[in-house]
Amino acid sequence: KMIDYVAMDVKNGLSSYKDIIGVNNDNLINNVIKSIDLLKRDVIDYEFRTTLVKEFHSEKDILEIGELIKGSKQIFLQKFVDRGTCIKNNLHEIDNNTVSNFKVLLERYVDNVYLRGY
């Protein structure tokens, strides 16, 4: 069966990517960049998504994500829910006001910024 839709997690901006995935691997980061560039060609329908975590995402990170996916058609900012399966304990969701600010920042780079779970 042909793939007709791809959802890709963009964990963070490149300077913080290794911290959030818990792996220090430049090859993996290069593959993330290649995958983003491939999807931005718009050959198949896609979405980027980022699950926002208070301990991992700041304005600086959001601006880096914007630069990374600049020109793409959409990103979903997802609410973090602690299900006890993360690489780190005691992580927290980001409040609605901060998320609204992040949305405005990303709208400089991406056509459509949606909130999921907020």
C-alpha cells in the first residue's frame, strides 16, 4: 500500500535535540534534517508535530523549530501528558498562555499552527 500521509515528530530545535531524545548521535540529527526537507517538498500529505514539555521547550527552542521547518504547511503543538513512559521523570505540561505565545512565534515560519490537546 502506498503511504498517503506522514506525521513526523520534531522533538526540538537542533541545539537541544540530543537532550530531548537522550542520544548523542550526529547521524541521527542529519537524518532528521533530511526527513524534514523531504516532507517539505510536499510530495505526500504530512504534518509536523511537537509535544511541548516545560523542561525542554523555551522561546529559543520554538524559534529554532520554526527555522528548521520554515516554509512547511503545518505543525501541531501537542499538550504533554505524563504517562510514566518518558526518558525522564517529573516532566510538566506548558501552560496555555505560553503555548499561545509559542503559536504566534511559529506562525512567522509555518502557514498553519494548530494546538492539539489545549
